[in-house]
Amino acid sequence: MPSAIELIVSGYVSLNDLRMQRRKQAMELKARTGFDWRTTIQQIEEDIIVIEAGLAQLDGAATT
């Protein structure tokens, strides 16, 4: 059974990975032509904002 700190670190790493994945998806869709991807890109960018807010909370909790 993983310790609490291992679970916290794993979650933090997963959020970083998810943010990177979403950024990559947005870049790939912005490069595509022939279809209007604006709605999808907007949703991905909103996801990134939520992920970054979560990471900021984790960073703030780590410094206190």
C-alpha cells in the first residue's frame, strides 16, 4: 500500500502530465485545417486553466 506522500506526489506528477498532454492537443488542433476546432480548443484551454489552478494550490500548500 503506497504511503500518503507517494499518493500526493503521484497526483502532482499526473496533473503535470495532464497539463502537458492538453497543451500538446491544443497545439496539434491549432495546426490542423479543414475543420473548425475552436470549440474543442477552447475547452482544452479551459481544462489547462483548471489544472494550473490545482497545481498552484498544491504549490501553495507545499510552501506552508
